[in-house]
Amino acid sequence: MMNFCSINDVDDPQGWVDEALALKKEIETYGPKVYTGKSICLLFFNPSLRTRLSMQKAAFNLGIQSFIFNLNQEGWQLEFEDGTVMNGYTSEHIKEAAGVLSSYFDAVGVRSFASLSNKEDDYTEKVFNQFVKHCTVPVINMESATLHPLQSLADMITIKEFAQVKKPKVVLSWAPHPKALPQAVANSFSQWAGQMDYDFVVTHPEGYELAPEFMQGATLEYDQKKAFEGADFIYAKNWSSYEEYGQILSQDKKWMIDKVKMNLTNNAKFMHCLPVRRNVIVSDEVIDSENSIVMQQAAHRVTSANLVLRKLIG
């Protein structure tokens, strides 16, 4: 049985990018598949727009029936600890919940964000990994505490589509945000970009270093303007501190992506996973420019989900 938890479940990341684009053309040419009798349950602990709808659209494309369940609003409070006496606020153990889901569906997608309060629980993926452990059908990571591989696969597909040179310079840039956000998108993007044939640079203020395991293949540059020089792609994202876990150490407005900084690049394309805070993360003139590919990037969320669903449940 195959799961899709991270890039570690992918045998050939570049090959997957090429397969995803080929499958996209196939679906555009021949249309959605007829109903296959397969089904998937999409479990959400947290809000979603692109992930939920792209997974449903991809399931439709492949003739798979999708079912949505919002656990925090509609389900019983789950218990994740083994050996606990359940005489408190939890009503159902993950063992039974995962067993039931596995008996109903051919795969399960799980979206569960970081708490940003307990680093150990978040970075051991306490919630997500319990589904992996106890489900007997494939489990798909629809964003966990530390990773968002569906987004990252879509990002790699987007870069492949728009790259004008064999080895593009790709820059992941921290940008300010009023709220503390997880490191999941930044971790995952770095993990995937580090395995592609990119000149890959990560830039952020001191104190926002990602966990070392996600920086393999990346060059760290604290000077944002220097990092932007000659770049072919700029990927903007905010994340809170990993070392001082979950803390906002800076809201420096000088790190916002604006036209002046984009002028330092090699006519770079601008990327963001969305939703984005306009004129906080990025100025209107950049995100509304011809070089902004955030909509194409969002569309490729369906492209990436198409491939993952076909790989896991056909």
C-alpha cells in the first residue's frame, strides 16, 4: 500500500512532474473518466479552499467519488493516545475511527495544521501519523503540521511549465504577516526544490531558519535583495520561527515583495500558494502584473491531485 505523506513517498520527483502534465493533457483531451466505483474521504481539521476543491475536482476527473467530513465541526472528539482512560472530553479513539474509514473508502485524505504551541507534537506529526498508522487504505497529506506535498508538487509543475532556462534560479522569500503561520509550506517547498535541478535560494531575516533537514540543496541568504538578483522565480511565503517555536520575531515591512525588488530579478515569475495578504506579503503591482503566475499555480493544484489519486487508487 502506498501513502502520499511527503516527497519521501515519491520515487522520482521530476518524473512525477512530467507524468502530472501528461495526465493533465489526457484529461483535457478525453474528458473525465466514468465512475470507477472507487471513493475517497477527505477529512478536514482546518479550513480549506484550494485543497478541498482541487481534490474533489481531481476525484471527479478520475471517476472517483469524494466525501467531505469536517472533523472539528461534525465529528466526535478524537483520542490519539494509546492506553488512555477515556473518561474526559474525547469520545472516539483514532483506532476505531481509522478502522471505520478504511472499511468505507479506498483512500483517506487528512488536513491537520500545526498547533504552533508544541514543537515535539507538531514535528513528530502526532495527528497525521496516527491516521497513517491505523488506516488500512492509502492516506494522503492534504497539509499536515510540517508539510504540504500536494502544494509543493503543484509548485514544481508550475515551475516546469514556465521555466525559460534549463536550471532556473528559484528563490523562496519570507515575507511579513500579522499572524503566526506554520512552516509547512516553506518546509515542503524546500524539500521538493532541493531535489530539482534548480539554483535554489532561501532568504529570510535571521531567526526564521527552517529545520536543517529541509534545507538540503538550498543556499541560505539573509540579504533579500542579493537573493533576488538574477532570479527566475520568486516564491513568497510567511512562516513563524522554528527555533523560538511559533513566535513572530519580525514584521519588517521592508521584506514585502514589491516592484523594486522584482526589478532585481531576471524578469522573474511571482508565486504564492494563496491565500495571500495583499500589500503585506506582496504589493498589488506585483501580484496583478503579467509576471504573476499565482492563478496558474493554483490551477495546478488539480494537476498534482490528479496524479496522486491515480497513483494511489487509480
